[in-house]
Amino acid sequence: MPQLRVFTFFPAFGLPTGGPFALKVLKWLDIGGIAYEQVIENNSGKGPNKKNPWIELDGERIPDSEIIIDRLARVYGFDIDAGLDSVERARLHGFRRMIEEHLHMVFEWEMFVHPNGRPFVMEVARSMAPRPLAGLAATMVCRQLGKQLHARGIARHADDVIVRKGIADVDAIEAALGDQAYLAGDRPSLADVSAYGMMQPMARWPMSTPVADHIKSRPGLCAWLDRIERLGSSKTPTVR
Ligand SMILES: N[C@@H](CCC(=O)N[C@@H](CS)C(=O)NCC(=O)O)C(=O)O
């Protein structure tokens, strides 16, 4: 049996990690019934791509949730999208890219730039470092993320435009879900797992930020996220 360690940010919002891509990997592993050790590492700079998450598979360090899942799917023979035809795979691929490349920017904007999100970053910093240092660290992280979002373009828009863009993603997902159990019908897909990683932290975080509040206000979306949360969660991973 390969030795698998998954490096994630700290647990948050009642979830095993607040990091959307790490939460996606953990949920995929749980659904696949694959054993792993979760290692809490809040410094993404230690990862091979300086991003969280990454894994160690028999000592080999592998970054990026998509590459990780692709590799592990082959190692463990678990394709969550097996049985989907190529058109359905293509449709769900588009949703996943929208979630991971666009909705993720809105997630980060609400947490690190929005005035209601930043106090959470400060609180986390305070739980990890003494007061003056914590304030400095939180300010630096928020500034760095703000710069990244500006470089990517999204933070150049007015606040209400960013919110509208985020809500458009959420509404598209809600429309695609309709009254189905999952995005592809009666079985979970990688797109569901990706959406869960991104949207469940927002649905659970206590801060009132506009797109997260929109998710919280949609009972069908919350029920779907909770349905995904229950998948494969009977077993507890080793956490270090
Ligand atoms: N495409 C990557 C995205 C990973 C990513 O953006 N991770 C963020 C946290 S959600 C990160 O490490 N940010 C820290 C930084 O950019 O310094 C994946 O799928 O894993």
C-alpha cells in the first residue's frame, strides 16, 4: 500500500481544512476510500509549487489538486467520473475550471480583501503568533493576496462588479444542478467535489461577505454541499 501524506492548511469552519483545493483532494480520497495522513502545514511556501495543497506519495512531492487527483486516480484505480460520456465530462470540466479559476478569485477577495473577511485572517494570525507579529503577518498576507488578485484582473473591478461576477458563477451552478442530487445526476463527479471544496467553506464561514451570503441563502445549494460532505466521511484520516 503506498504511503500517502496530504499537506493542507489548518481545519476551519468545522471542516478538515479551510483550503478549497485541499478540501477537494481530501473529499475525493474519502469518496475513493483511500487511506492517507493529513499533515497541517500553513506555510504554502514549503510546497513544491509554493501553493497548498501538495502530497507526498512514497516520498515523492506532488503539487496541484488536479495533478494530484490525476496521479492518484491511476495509482489507486479510482476514476470518480468513470461512466460519464465525453460530452458530460467536457461540460463538467468547464464548470470545474470556472469554480477553480474564477470563483476561487472571488473566494480569496471575500476573505482577504473584503472588510468583513479580513478580521478572520487577523483572528487566525492571532491564534498562531503573538499580537504585534500577528497583526503584521495578517496585513502582509492580505496585501499579498490583494496584489495577486489585482494582477489577475479581478480586483481592478468595483466591489459590486466582483460580487455580481461571483453570484453569476453560483447561479450557473445552481441552474445546472436543478433538482438533481449531483451535477451529473445521481452520482457525484469531480466537479461536485471541486465545488464542495470551494463553496462549503463559504457556506460555513461566519463572516458576512456578499457571495458567501448568497450561497448561504440558497437551500438547494446548501443541501447539495451537505450531501457531498456526508460522502465517504465515515472513516477518520490520521491527522498530524
Ligand atoms: N491549481 C492549484 C491552486 C492552489 C492554490 O491556489 N492554493 C492557494 C490556497 S487556496 C495557495 O496556496 N495560496 C497561497 C499563495 O498563493 O501564496 C490547485 O489546484 O491545487
